[in-house]
Amino acid sequence: MEAEAYAALVSALRAVPATACPLFRALARTFAVPEDTIKSIYGQEWQYQIKSQHSTLLLKLPALVDRFRKDSVSGPAGDAARAAVGVEHERQLYERLNAAGIAYWPEDVLRDRGFFKTPDALLQVPIAVNGAVVHWIDSKATFGDSLMHRTQLAEQYELYTHRFGRGMVIYWFGFVQGLDKREGVLVTDRFPDASAILQLQSLDLAEEP
């Protein structure tokens, strides 16, 4: 999504009263993006607002605690829903890697072997995607805005590149054009087509991480 369109969409979402629900379908048509992308951006905007002020609000208005617990966007129910969506998209990533015949170690295997922060998939043999070398892939079931991407670069992606080499991040619900493109981190919104992937085959080069 172009930065100007993203800014206009965020402005439209912020104009919606807190007690109302955005017209997701209409916004999707207006901005020519999937409805799930609109919902992802809306959820993130709510999280940003809540995180910036909820501590102060709870100190001043402790009666709001129960309301936050029941909040379907930023409360525990919303967190559980986002976690479920994240697991589903990780499953999709693994399915597509398997279908493409790309060998990898999943996150749970890496953690069992003592790695603390790990990508969702560490490739046993690197591939090239549109000419860019990829050693690891991380799945993000969210929209990649500049704040999200900067945070993930600092907390995850740079660590992965230092430890494993270049990699790829999939923001399944899209991302803002012009994100901080650090060398070594390829950003996309889908698993690449077979025509974009070059992989080494029939070479027994993979060693355990």
C-alpha cells in the first residue's frame, strides 16, 4: 500500500467514534485492499492508542479494568484471536514450504535446541527469491506499518540476520511501501511463486543449526 493511501486510511479509521464499528467492506472498496487488511490496520491502531494511555486511564479510572478485559480488540479476547490468526498463518507458511519441497527447521525445533529468539522457519539450504538470498522466513499475520517494522527490526530481524544470514518477512495483510529496507531483510506480503524461487536440489549440504 502506498504511504499516502495508508495515511488516508488511518485518518478515516481514527475518525470513527470509539463506540462505533468501521464499515470495513466499504473501506476495503474505497482503498482497494482486502477487508482483512483493513481489520488488521484497525486493530493495530487501537493497540497503539491503548498502549499509549491505558496505564494512566486505569490509575484514574479503575472501574475501566473490567471493560478492558472484555474489549474484543485490545483485551484478552482480542489477544487470543490474534494469536490464533498467527498460528494459522504459520501453518500456511509451513504448508507452502512443504509443497515447494524446501527443507526447513520450524520454530519449535529450534527452541528445543536452545535458541531463544528464532524465525518461524530456518531453511536447511538457503534459497534465492527474485535474486535475494534467503536463509530464514518469518510469518507476521498483521499489516506491516512503519512502527511495526521498526520495532520488529530492532527486536527480531536484525538478530536473525546476524545469527543466520539474510532472510524474508511475510506481512500477510500487506505493508506500507517504503518501509525501512535494511540490507538482508526481504519484505513481502505473500509466499513467493515457484517462478521467483531458485533452490539448490539434491545437494546434501544441510547441517543442524
